[in-house]
Amino acid sequence: MFAKINMTEKLLRSSTVHDKNIDRRAVLKTLASTWTLPAIGLELASLNAPTHAAEVPAPSKSPRWYGFNLLEYFSTDPDWMKYFPFQNDGIFLEDDFRWIRDWGFNFVRLPMDYRFWTATDDLLKIDERKVEAIDRAIRLGERYGIHVNLSLHRAPGYCILDDMDATITGIHITPEKTSFYDDEPTLQAFVHQWAYFAKRYLGTSGDRLSFNLVNEPMYRPTPERKRELMGGLKDKSKKEVDQAIEATGAKEYARVAAAAIDAIRAIDPSRTIVVDGSAVAKSPVPELFASGVIQSPHTYFPPEVTTYNGEWSRQWLKAAEPPSWPQKDKNGQVISDRKSIDAYFEPWRRAAQQGVPIHVGELGCYKFTPPDVTLAWFDDTLDVIGELNSGWALWNFRGPFGILDTQRAGTKYQDWHGHQLDRPLLELLRKKMKS
């Protein structure tokens, strides 16, 4: 969630219980094979797949997971509670699982902040009492036949939110002090998170649980690396610059992801693993094609429609008039429509044709997008995703991107056990699911 509009532009401008069940030497051994920083070129040729020590599962069909993100462990930064309905306590609600099941959905993604259960002074210490809320969510998934996907929205060394400008957005966050791209202890801490979960949930069916390594990765180079990158692109077009930077970011991300994949598979070779696409979940990662992991695009395309007046998007989006769909400019000319969505997903279509399983982990329209525009956008977007034979998950279940308590002006709500249900959107979603 909260993908940026132009990556090139962005580049240029708690007491804890020590986990003794994870073998630190094993984690370090895994890191030793993956940590060495490669000399990263700017070529745009196809990328070679990394070799993993553990057995690599054969690619499978894209999973037919349909559902929602649940935010109870979303962020330790309380400003987000102004905009999303979570209590910062990790208590996932049983009614959410029951209603999701009753309406025919089968999937929840849990975007989480590792700081809920990890010591800030020692990133290899985990408070197991705080992990029990996650245990409970998995049990609720088992009870109601809902697949649970664990996702580090904030991981040691990375969060998509960390370049947010609070003076513009009014949302204050505590950024990571180091990066898992260029700091070895931080990469070790990231891998340790997933080794811990692999150990804790060993034996839990893959039909019920999967791991999503990190939300919306984007490569943020150090100042030295930034100068090196841009120095080699002086005579290139903007398109070539964007492609080169994204290729570099994909390589760096694949290296980080491979370390976590290897650590998980060393403990639980059959665990289902999901990796978000690179460049904030926009592009498939060819280096990981052979690994057998599911790759996940997120779509808020075009953001002028889907995140209209979003508080966090103030620093890069300015729109005076409510959007339409198809999207039109001030002269009434269509600038985005069903064909544009189809083009957005073309790289993912090519990946799927190569046997890469796909699942869209996030999508939606924020509460300020008018209801008729929201329904029209979903109608076209879900048709395109359906042609990929991919499942999908809305960013919210309850809340401004969801179907309950969205506060979307003009919506004809139905009372649902004290909540306000967007019945037209619910029925459209149910219609678009494939068996």
C-alpha cells in the first residue's frame, strides 16, 4: 500500500523473550551465501535466476485467493489510526473471518509491523507473547476456511512509508534507521524474522498459511550509490533511466528476498512464499522466476482515480475535481480506461505465460473516489485480473478501501450488525470471483 508515482523522481530528490529455537549459526550460514554485494550493472537484459540451497518447488497455477487485508498489526505509528480502523492491539476480529467466509471469500492478508513483537535494541529478540495474536489469526483462518497470508509491511530495514513527509501529509512515522539492502546485520534481522515464523508454524498446512516477505519493495540507494547510478545515465532518456533504475532495484531486491527464501526453505521446504513485485509491486522480478514463489502485483492504477484526496498522497498528487472512470483530462479526453489497465498488467501477463504464479495482494479505491467511479473502476480492473487467472485482495475489509464502514459519500449503505455495508460493491466483488 501507498506506492509512489515516480520512482526516479523519488530517487533523486517490547521487554522481549530471546528466541532460542532459531539456530543463529544456520541463519548466518544462509546469509554468507547471499550477502556479498554484487557489482550491479545497468544492463537491461534478462536476469538470471538465483540458486537456492533448498529444494525449489515446481511453479504452480496462480492461487484463486479472494479477500481482504486486515490491519490489526498494521503500524506502531498511531497517526495511521486516524485513517484506518485498527486498534493497534493485534486482536484480529472473529466477525471479520466469519463474514468473509459467509460472503464466499477465502483469503486474508495481514500487513504487519515487526516492531510489535521485536525489541528495538536487539532485532534478533522476539517477544513471543506479542506473536500469539498472529497465532490466533491463523486459528481463525483454519476455523473459517480462510487462507492467511503473513506480510511484513514494515520489515527490519525497509518500509514503503519511510520517505513520507509529515509536514505535507500530517502523518508522522518512525523510519528504519538502517536498510536491509546495504547493512548486513539488518539483513540478518530480516531473515531472522522469517526463520522464526517458519519454525513457529512448521506443520501448518500450506492451504492455510503463506508468507509474503515484504510489502512493496523499492530500492533506495545510499547517496554514494545514487551518484554512481545517475552518473552512468547522463545521456539516457527518462524512459531508459527509469528502466535502468528499476532493473538495478530488482536485482537488489531479488538478493534480499533470496536470503529469506533460503532461510524459510531450510526449515520448511514446502511453505508457500509470496514476493511483491519490484518498484513498489509494479514489476515482476525475473531473477525469482525459477524459485517457485508466487509474485504479487498491487494495483492502484491510475492513482489519480484510486487515491484521490488520500492524506498520504498529498505530497505527490494534486487534484481539484473528483475523478471519473474512464479517466478524462480537463478537456474531456480519455487518458485512462480499460485498455490502460490492460497495458499496466502486460508485464504480469508475460510472467504468467512463463508459468509464474500470480496473486494481486492489494487493490482498491479510497473513500473520496465517488461510488459510481469506484464500481466502474473495479468492474474493469477485476476483469483484467480475471484474465490473468489471478486472485486478489482489497486493502481493507472494514475501512475506506473496503466494503464495511468506508465513509464513501453517496453510497447506499445497508446496515450490517451495526456496520455500514456497501452492498453494491460486495455484489460486484462476488460476481468477479472465479471458482
